[in-house]
Amino acid sequence: MTMAKRDTYTPETLLTVAVRVFNERGYDGTSMEHLSKAAGISKSSIYHHVRGKEELLRRAISRALDGLFGILDEPAARTGRAIERLEYVTRRTAEVLMAELPYVTLLLRVHGNTDTERWAMARRREFDHRVAELLKQAAADGDLRPDVDVRLATRLLFGMINSIVEWYRPERGGHGTSEEVAEAVVRTAFAGLRT
């Protein structure tokens, strides 16, 4: 007597597969059929865990955003001189990006085509704004070079951090540990920002 194959997927393992497929095909280019094939389970099994692909997107993006916003609540991000808090937040943002690489990659690729994507973009802007406030405070404290445009510096800082998703592949090696990459980001950015 043969046993029917039991659905061994959990919401977490299904999310892992969905994020991989979303990053490969793009969210808009992914159907429930694609997710079903990638997971090796029926569409009805997926619907047992989630209402649809947008719920998977929201869960994935929430994981990335929770990691980023969690940084802002860490003690070293909340106390001390603004420049030191900014360096800490920069380092931790790079570390979280690398630790949650597929999830943050997905977050950075949303275009605002769905309610979830628009929500994610608004939350990203909120995070960027809070980091920009630290930059402004560091400038007001006299810890940034006076010729630095704070808005431009904010964009460049995030551009450098966010570019990590395009080239960082820990399985290939060659770029050092995530701690070494994060430290290189901080050294590179703040060598040009600090007085």
C-alpha cells in the first residue's frame, strides 16, 4: 500500500521558495502556477497556507522591513553622537541586507504596482527619512564636512548599501565575510563624509 505524498511545506519554507521565484521572474511575471511548480506542490496546497501571491509578497517584504526597522531600535542606534549612530546604522543595514539577502533584494525591486508594493515603498521612504535625519543631525553637530549636501549624501549612502544585492554572493566567496563587507561600506562612506 502506498501512502499519499504529504504536504511538508510550512509557511516559512513556502515563503523561501516564493522569494526565490519572485527574484528570478519578477513579482509581476510570477503566477501561482510558477510557484506551484517551484515548490513541487499543488496550487491548492499553497492556498492552504496563504490567500495568494500578494500575501507571500507582503510576508517577504515585512521580513526585510522588520530587519531594517529593528536596527533603529537597537541601543547603539538610539544613543550617542549622531555620527556614531549613523555609522552604526549604516553597518547594521549592510549586515541585515546580507543576512536577509533574498528578502531585501525583493524589497528593493518592488515598483508600486500593487497595494503591498506601494506600502513597501512608503515604508522604505520612512526608513530612508529616519537615516537622513541622523545625517542632518551629524551635520548640525559639525561632524560632517560642511561641503556635503545631506540629501545627496543620503542617496549615495543608500546607493552604495543597496548595490550589495547586485553583487554579494556568499556562496561564491571572494568578497569577505558580511562583517568585512559592512566595515568596508562604513570606511568608504565615512572617509568622505566625516570632518
